[in-house]
Amino acid sequence: MTTALTEISANKCFGGRQLRYSHRSNACNCEMTFAIFLPVQAEAGPVPLLYWLSGLTCTDENFVTKAGAQQFAAEHGIAVVAPDTSPRGEGVPDDPEGAYDFGLGAGFYVNATQAPWSAHYHMYDYVVQELPGVVNENFPVDPERQSIFGHSMGGHGALTIALGNPGRFRSVSAFAPIVAPTQVPWGHKALGGYLGPDRELWKTHDACELIAKAEERLPLLVDQGGGDQFLEEQLKPELFKQACEANGYPLTLRMQPGYDHSYFFMASFMKDHFAHHAAALKG
């Protein structure tokens, strides 16, 4: 049965259409929102698809309005889907202290096992299973040609989902990803809160841990701003570089001097990421 979608907005953009929808999510037990850009090529038949996962505090709208992605998606004929970063709505719990790094806007792309989060916070299942089903049912996209990328918390999500689901994606990339959540404060709070104290379970959502078990070698690009205010405490790209080298996983890691953690950084190199994915999605 096709999932019922409610259109929130529709705008013509670079010859294609930038669309926004809501739908009832069984995974998250609430209404969820996502955005999708369909290039003009989708009018002639199914096009490849790129998933974008956003970072802490974001919704689906940040990427759509700030990244400048549509022009490159239109150029390469790629559809782009951007889901929200957490469940929302009446009854969905938030961080008790209202902190930005847990709760609403901070789902961390895991399936929560701890109350009260376990009633709604199943972003892993939403991104890996439910949302692709909705998109494949309702839009002219090719399920055999899909890739994934993201920023910060979403970079963590993109890397762990790509590494944990072999055969699903053609390529993966990230801007300033949280590559070792088991070793940094953001990860300790999120994984501890959603998953509980079992640190072995945390490792299943840590890109540095998953790289050792990777069953395939996807084209992998990471851009990191050298002026990022979270670089030393939360991001630690050197740990991911070490893990890739130790396990023979080809990685292109680019340190970009002077760039911070914002969408100004991402917009500056978005063209390169689309070229990276377009090369893998051809054919």
C-alpha cells in the first residue's frame, strides 16, 4: 500500500522541482517531514538518488535553503532527499534541560532502546527502511543507484548507515562528520541516552569501529574545515584516517584551511561532493 503524503510546499528550481512532504511514520510513531528535489530528467524516467542527513539542531529545511545543492543535482540529473533529524510533535520527548545536542533535532540516526526515547526515536530504521520505501513508491527514482552523504551528526549517520548496509549505496561522503562518537562528548551523551550504558552497543554506531568490518569499499570523501570550532573536541578526523589506513579502506580526507562548521563551508565544496557521487551513480 502506497504511503499517503501531504504536500507542504512545491517550488520550481533549476528546471526541476523542490518539494516538501509530511507523512505518518510507523518507525518514529509520529508525523515526519522530508524534502526531495527532482531534477527535470525525472520527467523522462527514474533518476539516481542521493540522501542527505543533516546535523544537530537542523530540520530538512537547512540543507534545502543553504547548501546550494539544487544546481548540482540538476546538472547531474540526481534526485536528493533530505529527511528531518528527529521525530517531532505532541508527546515526543525533548532533552529535559533543552540542550541542543539531544532530543528534538538530535536523533543521531540510531534506534533508541531507553525510555522515554524508545517510543519515537528510531531514526536509523526511518532512514534505512521506511523513508526509502516511501520515496521509491512515490517518486521516479532508481533504487539500484543510490548514495548518501551528510554533515556533522548527519555525517556520522551517512558513514555508519553506508558501512552497516552493504549493497545499498554506490558511494558515501561527509562534511565534518562525528566519526568516533564512542570517544567524544556528543557521542557519549547521545549514545548513552538513547542506547544505555552498554558501550559495545555504541560501537555499532561508530564509523571508526565499523570500518574494520566493512564488506565493501565504497568511494569515500570527507571534507573537514580547519577552522571548525568543534574539530579537536568532537570531530577528530585523524581517528577515522587511522582506522581507514589500518583496515585498507581508501579514504579521501581533505582538510580545508580556515573553514568552519557552517553551511558556508558546505556550500563551498558541495559541487565536489556531487561530482564524487555522480561518478559512482552513472550507469
